[in-house]
Amino acid sequence: MTEPYRLYGTHLSYYTGKARAFLINKRLAYDEVLSTEEVFREIILPKTGVNFIPVLGLPDGRVIQDTSDIIDALDGASPFNPAYPATPRQRLAAILAEIVADEWFVLPAMHYRWTKNRDFAALGFGATSRPNADVAEQREIGEKLCARFAGSLPFLGVSPETAPGIEAEYEAFLDLFGEHLKTHRYLLGDRPTLGDYGLMGPLYAHQFRDPRSGEIMHLRSPRVAAWIERMNMPPATYGDLVADDEVPPLAVALLKRQWADFWPVLRGTLEATEAWIEANPGAAPPRAVGKQAFTVGGSAGERLIFPYSQWMWQRAADAYAALDAAGRDAAAPFIAAVGLTEAFARPIRRRLARKDNRLVAV
């Protein structure tokens, strides 16, 4: 029998939820290892060089740190439930959903957790770090750990000024996705794809499990809560994606709404990252390369510019570039409907890659 994979993470973690849902729905055997202080010190940091979770341990001893890399590495391990649809429109839709879930849904995820669920999160982080400590010690440890996460809100653009827009957009998402789930069990039909796995990150860890956020979800959109439960406890059988490469109208509406605010941020990210690379030849990009103004749900704010978002966008740009002429023609109406014709027409002048779990310019 093949040795199972090992998933190092926690149910509190945004991106662990994404990786876990992928493993479950691909029916890939894995053991989950809680990312305690000891595990970080003895496994994660020595093997990856970074303090990020999740980390996937392979049977041969190698590890993979990034969730997109995890999915890309393992999707071919089984033909069951491929994460990437084979057809142009649905493939791009799945990738676009993953990007916006990873890079833009961080706003509501962090806003709701650290303004409405801090006590729950603090105790949870303490219990994760030192599971054998008493509750008082876990709370103390958790508060120290939480200071870093809560302190990142201004860097992301989460503030009292942007909170109304963040909440309005999140509520609109719940309404749209809940309506979509009346007729489809998943984003693109009756089996999950990369887009579903991406959405599981913020929606499970932060918005479903955190108590006040979970109450909002259950009351406003119980179908979304049921989708999360289905992603973690899938049915015995799945259906198919929607026929004829169709992206369901409400899935298009979801993407259009999220990308309307995110594309200007990403466009500014591409410009700033390219300028930084040109001004710093041979250097590795830092975590952030300046600040930019942005709006979310009509609320204006300022946030740091994160080059990693460019690396994520390259996934969509590369998928589009790989299409033949017929595939691009087929994808064009969908791209226009989502409002990203300009985005896919824009060349990337300076590319990024990941080496040893860090970004590098190539």
C-alpha cells in the first residue's frame, strides 16, 4: 500500500482548508499533522525555509509548501476529479476563482476574523501551537501569535474606512453563490474544480468556523454553509461539469463582481512589480513593493503592493496563452463577460517564479 501524504496545517488556517478539500475530493490518502510550535521548529522551517502552512509531505520525504504548487503536483496522481477543467472557458473560470479567492478574499477573511472573532482565534492559535498546555497558557500564547496577524490588517487595506465595502461585497457574494447553489452543487457544475478549492480557503477557515462569521453565513446563505460541509465530507458519487464548456451565469456574475475591484489592484501590482524588477536587476522581490490606493465595494483605502499576486495572475495568463486560436475565440465571450479583456491583453514584461519557496525574478 502506498504511504499516505502528510498535510501539516490546522483548521484555523486559510490555505490549509484549500489543500485539505483538494486531497479529500481527489480521494488521495493523507494524514493531517497539527502545525504545533514543535512541528514548525523541527519540520516546517527546516524543510521549507519559511514559516508558512500548509506544507505537504510526500512519501519520498520531499515537501511542497504552496497550495497552488500542491494541487499542480498532485492533480495528476489520480485521474479522479481533475482540478483543472479540460475546456477553455471553464478552465479559465476555475483559475480566476482560485486567484481571487487566494488574493482578494483575504480582505473579508481577515476583517471578520480580527474584528469579530479575535478571542476565538487567539485561543485556537494557542491550542494549535501548544496543544498540551492549559487554557490560560494557550490563550496567552495565542494573543502573542495573533498580534502579528491582526497587525497586518492595515497592510492589506482592512480598516474602519474600508470595512463597509468589504462587508457589502462579502454579503453580495454569499447571496450570489447561495443562489447559484440552488441549481449546481459546485462552482462549475456537479463536481468540484480548482475554483472550489480556492474558495474553501477563506470560506471554511475564517467564515464558516469562526463563530460570529459562521452565524452570518448560516443565517444569510445556508446553501453556502452546506457547500462547505459537502466539500469536507463529499458524496459517494459526483456528477459532471456543466455541458458545452458553459460557465453558469451566476458563476460569471460572481467572478465579474469580485474582479471589478480586484483587477485595478492587480494591474497596479503588475506595474509596480515590473518597475521594481527593472530597477533592481538580479534581486529577489520583497514581500511588498510600495503602496497603492484601492476601492472595495465603493469604500476607498490604501494597501501594500504584493508581488505574489503577480505570480498567481501568471497562472491565468499562461493558461490563456496556451490556448490555440479556436480556444481563445471560445474563451473571448467569457473573458469579456467577466470584464477581463484588458487583463488578458496586457503582456507581462517581467515574470516571477518561485524558487525554494520564495519569489525570484526571471
